[in-house]
Amino acid sequence: MLNTVSIRLDNTLISFLDKYSQELKVSKSWIIRQALQNYFDKLDENLSDMRIETLSKGKSHREVLKEYGL
């Protein structure tokens, strides 16, 4: 099931969306969904690495978050 979400983007991002959606012959929504999925996949990977580091070094989760600037 897909839901509608409203976001505000600057003109540069809108231009990129227009350009790539036309070139790839896909919708702007498709590009945004792919970008978000890739972002969340990478974020999940980074968080997993942080959790492993926390466990392996005996650091507190807060210390690791601070090291990563989070």
C-alpha cells in the first residue's frame, strides 16, 4: 500500500528529479522512493556497525554515537 507524503524541495533537487525522471522514464516518486530506500539501507548498515563496535570495544552506545557525530 502506498501513502502520499508532501515534502518541500529546493529548485536544484527539483531540477535533478525532472532531469532523471525524464531520462530514465520513471516517475519522480519512484526516484524518491529509491533514494529513501538506499538511504535507510545505508543508515541501517551504519547503525549495525555502531552496535557491533559498542559490543566489541565495551563502549557505551552513547560513546559510539558521539564518535559518529550523532
